[in-house]
Amino acid sequence: MSITSPLTSATLCGSLVSRPFQSSKLCLTTYPKKNAAWNLTPVQGIRCHSMQVETREPFTAGKKFQLGDVIEGQQFDREMLSAIFDVSREMEKIEKSSSQSEILKGYLMATLFYEPSTRTRLSFESAMKRLGGEVLTTENAREFSSAAKGETLEDTIRTVEGYSDIIVMRHFESGAARKAAATANIPVINAGDGPGEHPTQALLDVYTIQSEIGKLDGISVALVGDLANGRTVRSLAYLLAKFKDVKIYFVSPEIVKMKDDIKDYLTSNRVEWEESSDLMEVASKCDVVYQTRIQRERFGERLDLYEAARGKYIVDKALLGVMQKDAVIMHPLPRLDEITPDVDADPRAAYFRQAKNGLFIRMALLKLLLVGW
């Protein structure tokens, strides 16, 4: 006889059963760690039988995969993406409904942000509340949490998980999300880790491309701007590599070129890529122009290098004139001067629709991580 839970499956050892299973009492005494076995203790003198436990991997084959954490773009395959997008479309219906959803009623989400955020933090908080959950939030945790007193990230995570059911974290160090996930007994979502990755942004970007263009195979995408420090373009490149006949153009100032690890990854996955300094020429060939800002905060005291890089590639009316009729312009936002305001009225400007799609993707992820299918 077997029992199952969202986190683990267990089989009762038949040789130890002397009477029907329902007469025995199973005692689950701890909150189960991700991929960990249940702890069993006797209650009121009733014997608890030993269990043979099969722990699940973070993902299983087929649509009903089990999602553990969201840390990097590489963890998803096409099947997973399709399934997450299906749930996201269901979330769109919930958001448009006048009735309040209670899918996540009784759940608490902690947002732990060590770097500034508007869209990511607010869309996660909105997603949680629209599904009936509650939010614990700390903004600018780098200054206004115990991190300012020298507390380690691991200790912070161990503390915060005691107050919540899921942690959404943005950090200034690459790799911090992976460290948090290894420490936590509850799901962790990477909301951006320094110049590392931003997987939920990449998920909403691919979702937007599919919604706007109607396909993901056979597309050409220009990644423009700060490609060395931009975590969004790194994660997006990883996801685009899952699709067939994709070509990626890298257009950036020399000082912020895409790093070799991404180029090597694309080459190893047989994804065609090309570097160019001519945005006008590239834009005329592409289905998607994905613009990003030059990130001043990544230059430290070398503001001379920042000034040399900024303003070189601008999306304006002139660029619109060479773009394909059905192409789209995307941007993870915030923007500074790299897209001029007069572009906003063009139907190909998809960046605010893109930002709205972040709500649906994050609603879907919260649902899958907390209650599953």
C-alpha cells in the first residue's frame, strides 16, 4: 500500500503490517525539506511502521513535473516551459475575473530584496495577493536588515523560512540564490543575483515573445546594450537555446560585450550567434529587438567607462523605420534614454505588455511551487 504527498512518495512495508493500514497512525512531525524523507514518531503508544521512501528529483518527466526552486534558466526544458505557460494563461483568466482567488490562502511569501526593484518585487507581491496569499516584505535588505550587522545569508534564510512558506530573493552577488536554496527547507525563487541570472524575467520574456510573435522556433533576436552585466539577457539566452533554428545577435559597446560562457553555451547547443556593432542592420533582420540599459551600478567608481558605454545604441523612430512590420521591441525596464518616449505609441513596442506578463508568470510559479498542479 502506498501514500503520496506533493514532496515525497512512500511505501508501507507490507511485511510489518499485522492489521489494516487505517488502524495504524502515521505521524509526520517535521516540515519536510525539499527532496527529504518524512520523519516518523510514535503517538499514544501506537506503533508507526518503517517506511521505504523514494525522494523526487526537482523535476519529473511529463507535464506534471515537481518544481522545487527557481534558480536559473538552464533548469527548464521545452516541456516545462510549455507547462508553465499553460498555467500562466490560466492565471490571466484569474486576474481578469472579478472574484477573489483563494488558491494560496493561508500561505505567506517573504520577499527579501538586497537590491532595488519595482516591477519584480511588486509583481511577485501582487501575484501572491491575487491568489489569496499574504506577503512579508523587506525592501533594501542590504541596509535595513541584519545583513547590515554582518549576519550571513545562510542565517538570514534560516530565520526567514521560519516565518514564511516561500522566499523570493534578489541579491547583489552572483550565486547567492543557489546558496539560499541549498540552505532553505522551503522553496526559493531567484529574483536576480547580481550579474548572474534572472530566471523569472527570462520566463516572462519567452512568454511575451510567444504571445507577440506566435512562435519560438525559427526566430531571430537582437540582444542590445549591457550584455556583460545584464542578468536578464544571460537568462534569456539560456532559454532561447531550448528552441530550434534560433539566431541571436549581440549588439553592445566593446566594454560590455556578452561574456564567453554564454557564447560557449550557445555554441555547444548548436545555437547560431553573431556579434555586430550595427544595430540598424541587425534590427532589420530580427523578430525581436531586446534593448537593455547600461547599468551604472555595475561600474563602481569607473564612471568614465560608464559614460563611454551609454548612449551608443538607441531605439528611436529611425530604428522603427527599418524594423519588420511584425517585429517587437522588448526591454526588461527600467529604461533611461535607450528607448525614446516617442517609440511607446508604436504597436511594436511591447515592453509594458511584457511587464504585465510578469504578473501571470509569477502567479503560475507561486502556484506550482506551493500547491502544485
